[in-house]
Amino acid sequence: MKTPISPRRIDLFLFRAPIKEPIVMSFGSIPARVVLLVRVEDTSGAHGWGEVWANFPPFGAEHKLRLMAEIIAPFILGRTFANPEAAWLDLTARLRRNAIQSAEPGNFAACIAGLDVALWDLAARRSGQPLWRALGRNEMPVPLRAYASNLNPKGAPEAVAACRERGYNAFKLKVGFDLAADLENVRQISATLHSGERFMIDANQGWDIGAARAAVTAFSAYPLDWIEEAICADDPAAHWAELAMISKVPLAGGENVMGFEAFDRVIRDGHLGVIQPDICKWGGLTGCRMVARRAVAAGRRYCPHWLNSGIGLFAAAHLLSAVGGTGLLEHDAMENPLQAVLAEPFPPLADGCFQLSDRPGLGVEPDLAAARGLLVERREIHA
């Protein structure tokens, strides 16, 4: 990873796939799967793939594509960086004013994160090593325990049973709607859990502090691994501290936390037992590797957040393998026509686990021919 990187071309691919059942969250729904991929090629001809967080709102991906093509790409093309970390740090610093001026720090961070993943993939491919090794792991990764995520509240017990048949043995349910109905779902699912299975819930910031007090108290009666995003990510630390005191179940969060200072605070304060940065939303592999190492060293569980195509999933899996700890891999279990086709070969679960290979880089490549019918827009940007 010591050879400098000189990006000369960026390709952007925007895909959209309709789904039969929208993904429902406490703040809204996702009626289609939308993916924004970025391919970076350097002057040696090597290439790498990354993904930009773009699942909500579904129409936000078009904006990120234009932001990447017209504002961000000129800051990286035609320049040379010592390594992916140097590129991420440089882009984050150089684009700070642009992000402030446009009041869009999140969109800029997501685009830079997608580029960072692509640069790590490129550098690892060029060196002929798998990404998990480039990130610091020496031995072949053990299979990662994956959990079925995105499970809607409607028909939840049946959905868990169906996921079990597909090979999952850990499940995460959406809550944050009607508390009585949420509790009934949790009660029914808890009663059917097999030995060794794990069960989590995600409120998607669905409660204010008053509702959260009642909710975490009620859910503490069940065998849950964690309660995710009980309140808004930017709620006062005092609110998170109170909930951590009340709840008998560990609290989780991190997908909506941005920046080293913010992550340092949530790890140091200890209110979250599970730390969940999203690699393609903020930080890329560079920033999230630092956060993950700090979280594991502090005795927290690092469980990367990710829900979209297989490129982001593989990036999360490589980092989880490299960092170690006892974290689980979030695995999108809902209808997703863009998950496997954009990351081939896509491995099936085996005993509830996701196995990485020793192929160079991410170890996968999008099947662009197979996904052609779902391609909405493509851009090529050259130095």
C-alpha cells in the first residue's frame, strides 16, 4: 500500500430497482432500492469500486451524482496521493468550505466516503492482496455472523421465520411506531427464538425522550441484543445517559454520527454499548477504521451499519474482519434486486455467516451487463 495513487478517471453509476414492499421506518419509507456506485481508475490502469450512501430519500442519489461529478471529482482527478488515507484527509479538508457553504456536510461526507472505499479497493487490487489484509488483518477471516436487517413491522413474526429458512440466525426488527404493536411483535418473535439466536430492534430515532423512557423500560423485559437509535442522534448526552441507566438492554447507534469528535464523545461517554458507523455515509474505510479500533479498544461492540448494494456490504465485512471484536454484520434481508448483482460473486450465508475470500481488493465486481436494465444514469469524468 506504499505506491502512490494518481486517479485519472471516475465513473458514476446510478441504479434504481422497484420493490414490491416498501421498507418502512419510523420517519418514512423507501419505495425503491437506489444505488450510487463509483469506480476510480488510476494512471496505472488499476481500478476500484466504492458506494455512496443514497438510500434515503430515494431521489437524493441524483443530487449526489451531480455533486460528485461537478464539484468533488475535480479535487481528486489529476492529483497524486500517498495512500487512500491521505486522499480522504485531503478531500475532507479541501471540501470543508464547500460543505459549509452549501449546508450539505452529510452529502459531501457520503461522496468522499464512497471515493475512499474505491481507493482502498484500488490500492488493494493493485498490490494483489485482499482488502482485509490491506486493512491490517494477517490471517484468513473467520466467517462473520450476519443478521437479517430491515424487517418491517407488518408480518414480522412470519418474516423472521422466513429469514430463518434462508439461513439467518439473528434478526433485527423495525420499531418506533405504535408501542403496543411493537411490543406484541417483539413478544411473539422472542417466544419463537431458537437456542443461540439473536434478536435486535431499531427505532430509527423514532421516540422523543419521554416516549423512549417508556419504550426501553418495556423492551427490557425481552432477550434483546440491543435497542438501536432510540432517540435522535443529536439529542443531549444527558438523554442518552438516562436511557442507558434505565435500559437493561445495550443501546446502539452511530449511523447518524459524523466526525471524530462526535464518535470520541459517544465512545468515551459509554452510553452506547454498540457502535455502528456507516462506512459509506461518513468516513469511508479510513475514518471508520479509526473509530472501530477505538470502539473495540474501549470494550464496545463494533457492528458496522450498512443497507444497500453488495459493494458497501463487502466493504463493511472487510473492515469488521480486520478490526475484530464480537460485532455482527448487518445483512439486508428485504427484497433488494441490486444487492448481489452489483457484487459478484455474492456468497450465500452458511450457518448464518458471511464468508470473505482472499481475492484481491473487495473480492467482487459489479455485473454491469446483468444490471443494465436498472441503470438510470452514468457519468464519466476524466482528468
